[in-house]
Amino acid sequence: MVPVPSGGAGVLSATVERRADEHAAAPVGKARFIAGDPIRALCCTSVLAYHTALASGIRLNGFNYGSDFSHVYGSLGIRIHALNVVVWFFFSLSAFLISRPFVAAIAEGRRLPSLGNYTRNRVLRIVPAFWAAFTLSLIVYHSHAGSIGDVLSVYGFAQVWHYSVISAYLDHGWTTNIEVLFYIGLPVAAVLLSGALRERGSRDQRLLAVAGFAVAVMAASIAITGHPALGNPLGGPAGVMWAFGPGVILACAEQRWAEELSGTERGKRIAYVLLAVGLVLLFVYSGTAPYRRRRLALLASVAVPCLIGAPLVLQWATGRCWRILDNRFLQWLGERSYGFYLFHLILVLLLYKPVMSHFSSAWAGFLVGFVVLYPLALIAGHLSFTLVERPFLRLRHGWRRRA
């Protein structure tokens, strides 16, 4: 390790060096993904911007959910609308992080991770904050318009199949429903693949088989995305499952190439190439009309893994991440991004009239609304993390000790 000078800069450099050594020493597939929380932080910021722009435009009767925002935001409207790409980032990143131990076990031909531990961790991570957000929405809106079945469908992560007035209060909860489907499908697919591939072929061949399975699922899902016969602009749950495939493929790539690229200049070059390709495709995505669902899915299925893979490959090569991502604020917000995401829309719905109704311009309402809502969403995310998420996540360690 290169000696560093004393003072603040030296302390920061020493911290970066120590973390690089720790990541280099961690086994493949177990090192913490440094850019994971920062990517979540950028995504939840973008989704707040999207919903604030949507609320400001709807207030002026400029468009509805099917438009590209150009009616009130001009030529930039379609670019603002494209902020919804963050959903695919959330899904792909989740798939990468959660599938890593399953992919590693299949590649090595060993026993799969404990299903009990996996289920416990997923339940403690997702359920308490989601239930807290929905309960708060019921209290805030004093709704009596729904039935018991409507309420239970949201608590049961089934609102994507049972839309109601009550579920609209937590409208973005459909993404959590889709996540739960992936949580169920992942171990099922892992068991089937593990059984079929055990003691067959080489390690690389097993990884190729897993990646091939992910590609097949993506192809089938994209094929039905936006199909009018399904009565859903995204093709229902099956029409969005493709978004998890890139994450599984990245987990396979990590098992195959992480050690090979460790400490190499080639790894750095690959990281920058992935970044460039991802940004170009993301720009093309942002200019594509919303009704072109399959084209959007195809573009995102390449752009998203490139942009997640760029800092990942850089970490393989150097043990570090770009400082623009690896900073205290983005790491802090990323850790609280789930609560930020769940509670931000409640804030938007509560405040869009008193905050934005004073402006005749959608742009003014959007910008002022975002400035007001962003710190409130940060506070909501922090409270959710501190009061709900972290206490439940600590139960994982207590259960381990009792076991």
C-alpha cells in the first residue's frame, strides 16, 4: 500500500485503500458491491422527479399516464418521462445482489443457500416498511371506498392483480409485488437448474446454462410486453420479468470473470466501455416514444446491465469505485432508498396541490415541488430506516444466535 500524507485527504485515501484491500480479499460473489447503494440513491431521486413532474402536469390537465409529457414540458418532456427507467435499474440490481449466492452454488456444484434464511431475510427486508407505508396511506387519506378484500390485496402484495381505489394510494407498490414474484421464482429456478446441472459439464458450462436460462426468460417476457390482448400496457407481471434477467447474467459474469480481471488494466478499459455503451443506449431510450414497449424493453435490457456492470467491473479490477458514486451522501441515501421510495408518493399526493397549485407553468410547479419534496422524502426515508427497517433487520442476527 502506498503511504499517504497526514490530514483529511490522507485519512480519506487510507480509507479508500483499506476498502480496496478488503474487497480484493473477499471471495468472488461475496464482496459488497460498492456502487449498489449509490445506484439506488440516484434511482429513488429520479423516481421522485418523475412523479413530481407527473403531478404537476396532471394538475394542468396536460396529460395522463399514457403520454410522453411533451404536452406541458415541450421537447424535454419525453426525456423526463424516460426517468421511469429507474424501475428496471431497481429490478436488475436486486436480481444481481440476491441471485449471487444461488449462481455461485450452481457453478460450484454445491448445496444451495438455506431456503429458510433466504425467506426470513426477504420478509424482514420487504414486508415491515411496505406495511407501514400502506397503513400510513390509509390513515392519511381516511379511505372508506374499498372493501376488506381491497385492503388485504395490498397487504398481501397482490395489488398488481387486484386494482382498487385503495391500492392507488400506494400505486407504485406494484413494483414491490413484482419483486416478491422474483423472490419466489428465484429459489424455484435455482432448485431446478441445480438438479439438472449437478455433476454435468464444467463450471463455465454451468454458468453458461444459467445465463442462457435468464436470456430465455427475458426473451419470452419481452415478447409479450405491451401486448394488447393482456389488457396491461406493460404486459402484466409476466411482461416485466425480463428486467431481472440482466442482474442474473451479471451474477454469472462475476463468477466467470471477476478473478480474471482483478488488478488488470483490461478490467478498467472494459468498465469505461460499458459505461459509454450504457449511456448511449440510455440516451436512445430517453428519446423513444412510451408506446414502443418492446423497443424500450430491448434498449433497457442492454443499457441497464451496462451501467450497473461498469462500476462492478471497475471494482473487480481495482477494488474501488468512481468517487462520483462512492460518496457519503449517496451511500447514506442508498441505505435508506427503500423507505424513500415507499413514502415519497404519499408526500407527492399530499403536497402537490398546496405546493404546485400556485404556478401556471408545469415547469415551475415541477421544480418548486421537487425542491420542497426532496428533503421531506429524505426525512421520510431516514425515519423508515431508523424506526422500521433497521429494527426488523437486526432480528436476523438474533435468529442466527438462537439457531
